[in-house]
Amino acid sequence: MNTSYIFSLLIGAVICTGLFACTLSRRKSALSPAFCALPLGIILGTVCSKVLFVLMKAQEQLDNYGLAAFLRTQPAEFTFVGGCIGAVLAVCLAARLCKQPVSSTLDAFAPAGALMAAVVRGSTYFLDRMSMVGVGDYVENEALCFFPVAVENEMLFGWFYAVFMLECAFALLCAVAVFFPAIRGKMKPGHVFLHAVFFLALPQIFCEQLLGSYIKWAFVRAEQLLCAVLVFAVILYACKKNKGAKMRFLPLILTGICMLAVIDLLFMLDNKYLFGLELAPDTCYILMIVLLVIIGGLEMWAFRRLNRSKA
């Protein structure tokens, strides 16, 4: 990893810590968790990102490098989901150390966490192009050969889609969306954080499909699967908490149907046809976006139903 990349992440971490502290201040909470979470987040985020990658590819990594696999710093050998887990653990630990409520602290952290996700994605620009981290297919249309749509790889003599900038944009939108609910503090404890988790994970299901380099289990993209699990978990939480509501698991059932359709589209994109239906790649991507938007609507519906209940 080069100095520009690390410096960009550190500057981003400091800015996000300031936003975290600002949100805590607006909620009239102690500021100490924000400053305590900064060093913890850097350590746990890095460690969890690396450990999860090694665990995901345990046989390959341990066979080739042994325990030294945990010490390698190749950019492609870290996971975004693992880094997020580490950051969340850091905030939970900071809240405990500072004797503050964990749920409300996570709510205050939500916009800063989403912003940090955007910083991590955007900082991919500074990585060596040969690592192929965060980029997609070769750009054949010369009219699209410009940043931020694409980035040039001089060693491979071409331009490749800058998927990391799309991921950055989605994370920024998530940060903006949860900022005002976070500072108002009117939602039930933990709900702002869950919304942030959901709307960081949901578009990543689409973005993972665009990447040229990714962690793979057989024919499954590992982080795409993890993001789908997070999406399901958040909607399951809202449905499970809404005790006494009529057909309380309906949003989850509809989400399952939509996700099955998404899986079928993913198979089509890999030239595997589960039900004999064959669609053009562009059509598959459009339908996938529509289905993911519907899933986003189902999540908001599930929480709206929950907020109206006495749970």
C-alpha cells in the first residue's frame, strides 16, 4: 500500500471522528466515545478486515503463506465487510469503556461510519492499478474513458470501469440519508444504525457483480453473499420485533422472493440458466436494480410498521 492511500484513510478517519463527535454533541451525549473509537477503529478495522480475508480463503492463504498470511499487506487481501465489522466493534467497545449506551452510540456513529465507508472506497484511486481492486470490466467505448467513470491501467494498456467510485457514491448517499435522523435522535435506539447497515449492504450486492476482482467461494462472490445476509438480517429484526402485527413477516417473505429473482439474474450473468429463461446482460442489470430498490422499500415498510407498533 502506498503512502497516499494510507494518508487519505487517516485524514478521512479524523474527519469522520469529528462528525461522530458533532452528532453526539447534537444528541447531547458525551463526546468521549468518538475520540476513544478512533484508535480502536484503526486497529480493529484493519485486523478484522485482514482476518476475515484469510478465513474466507483459508486453504489457499495458509497453504501458501502459513501464519504469515495474516501479516501480508497486499491491497487485494483485505475485506470491506471485515473492516466495517471492526469499526462497529470499536464503537461498541468505546461506548462500554466510556459507560455510554451502545445502541444510541451506534446511532450517532451511523453517518460517520457511512462517510468513512465512502472514504475507503474513494481512496482506492490511490492504489496500484495492477492490484485491480475496485475496478470492473475493460471499457470498450472510448467516450466513457474518463474519471470518475473509469480509470486507466497503463500496464494493461486500457481503461477499466471505476466501480469503487460507484460504491463511494452509494456510501455518501447513505451518510446523508442517516445524518438527520441521527442528530434528531427521535428513532428507537439502534434503528438509525440498522438503516445505515442496510443501505450500505444493499447496493453492494449490485456493485460486487461489476467487480473484476473479488473473493470467490466456488461460483459465489463471498462479500456479495455477506451483504445479502445483512440485508435479510435487518429486515428479519424489524419483522421479529413487530410482535402482534398482522402478517408481520410479510416484508421478509417478499424480500426472499425478490432475492431469489436476483439470484436467478446473477446466474444468468454467469451464463447459467436455472429456469430456462435467458436475458441480455443489460436487461439483467436493470432488473436487478429494480428488485434491489423494491427490497429497499420493503425495509422501510417493515420499520414503519414497527415504529407504529408498541414494540
